[in-house]
Amino acid sequence: MAKVRLESVRKVYGNGHVGVAGASFEVAHGELLVLVGPSGCGKSTLLRMIAGLEAITSGTLMIGERVVNEVSPRDRDIAMVFQNYALYPHMSVAANLAFGLKLRGAPHAEIERRVAEAAAMLDLARLLDQKPAQLSGGQRQRVALGRALVRKPAVFLLDEPLSNLDAKLRLSTRVEITKLHRSLDATMIYVTHDQIEAMTLGQRIVVMKDGEIQQIDTPMRLYERPANLFVAGFIGSPAMNVFRGRVIAADGAKLDLGNVRLPLARAGEGSFGARDVGGELVVGLRPEDFAIVDGTVAAAGTATIRARLELVEPVGNEIFLNLRFGEHTLVARVPPQEVPALGTELTLAFRPARMHLFDAQTEKRINVHT
């Protein structure tokens, strides 16, 4: 396996559209790195440039110690797994697995050995004589993975490989990919628009928007310290609750949201400095940071708000409460419990120290609390 390094890699199309705006990062040997973002953010374009399927406008791409900007895809020592499987329908599973090796003139005995190894690893041995049309979606995706695996490339590239699978198969195949990565110690770059996939698969995650990298970090670091408002809203399900308002001084700092006020930091929990009275501020709170409490008296280190219950979504091990706070909506994630009738006003407690603060103009993170 090999490391992959991008230095200011840029893609500009003929019409002037910037597909990728100066991507710079390194994928370590044996790392599983995930590119994530909404549709059209440039993640698949970036992956295709690494694969050699898209020309690089400027910048440097290295696989191992070799600059590969002008190297053809077949000579980059990469294997790519696509969203649509790309299997040959007239060939058996065994023939699909062996096809790439045959093109490269590998000896027959070597082909048989590698196919058998990949089939055993991916539980495909009993399916080797079947055609793709006889397989389930999950089995087809395992064949696509196996075809990449038999090549033993320096780098695996996976472009939304689970998008065509149902929820149960996505979960099981996600686990298989994680196990496969660990057993191979393989360098993998994985593209997805699904932030749950990104969080559960990636050792590090590259978050993209409009062709630009927003943040590169570990899954939990992205979740706990998002660099900006976009990352804060994109990473996490349900999404972070966001409140935009003006800081006022009324019985302690509060965020004025028009017809309601959100308590901010208490004494000793940090200072808002120049953003104090009159300054605009964006505040984020994760759904799990809220708890239902009795009455309006907050425990030490917490504050409370009153919000009206509009919808209850029980999902088994937890409940999502959709509430209205003045003219704003918010979601609270709470343990399974009896909840009041819709329309009831609830008292929600939270710790101001758990707030994520963002500049109202730049939308970048403000580091107040440690």
C-alpha cells in the first residue's frame, strides 16, 4: 500500500466552473479517509482525479513517492469500486473477479489463487458460478469489492459504493468494508454524501462544500468542534439546533431571538468579549444537549427554556422531540420515556458550556469555552 498526497489540486472546467478549489491533504499508508459533502460539492470529482479519470487543472498529485498527474489510470496502481457495481452481466462471479488480472496477463495459477482468497474473504465462494443477475444487491457489491481486492492495488478508491443498497444491507456491507480495511491494512479513499457512513467508516473525514474543503479531522473532533456553521449542521443526525440573534445583557447574557431569549454563559464559564451586548451571534446546541426537567429551576451549571411540543418521533432506544421555541424550531434527543401530549409546554435544561458559538458574518467557530 502507499500514501496519497494532494498539493493544491484544482479542477476548473471549460465553462469556468470550479469543481475543486485547491485541495491539499495527505492520506497515510493504511488509512481509510472519507470525502463527504452534499451533491455537487466536488468529492467525486476529486476521487476521479486521484483515479486519473479526470484531468487535473493545476496542483500536484502523488501516489507513494511518484507524481502521477500525467500517468494513465491503469498505471497508477489503484482499484476503484463504483456505485453501480459495473459488473459484466454475461460473466460468472469468478470471471468478473478474474477479469482485471487476465487483462494484465497474470499467470492462470496466480489468478485462481487470488480469486479464491478474495471469494473466501468476502463470503463469495458458493456464488462463483452464478451470474450478476442471480445475486442480491449486497452480493453484487461484494463482487465489485472483490474485483478490486484481487488486484492488490496500492490504493482503493470507493465512490458511494453503498448508495444502491437498502438500509439493512448498507449497515452489514459497511461493517464488511471496515473489517476488510483492517485485515488488509489498505489505503482507502471513500466518497459518500451520507454523514453516518462517513462517521462510522472514516479514520479521518474531509468535509467539502462547493468544491472547497471545510475541515479535515477525526469523526469525533468534527462532531465536537466543527470549524464552521456548515460542518456543524452537516455532521450529526438529527442536525444541530442553530439560533441566530443578538447578545443582550438581561439578568446575565442572553441571545435575543425576537420574541424569546436563549440564556448564554453564566459567570465563570467564559466571556464573549467584543461580541457582548449588541453583537450578533450564532449559537448551536446538539439535540442530546437538552433534557426535560420539572419546573423552571435549573440545576447548577445549567439553564432552562420553555418550548412547546409539536411532534414525537420514537425510534426505539431514544425519542426525538420536535418543539417550538418562540418562532424557532428545535429537536431534543431524550431516552425512552412517557412524554406529555402534543401542545404541552416543556421545560428543557441544557449546559451553556455545551454551546457551539459561530461568528454571524464569517460563520466560523468562535472558541470561547475550552
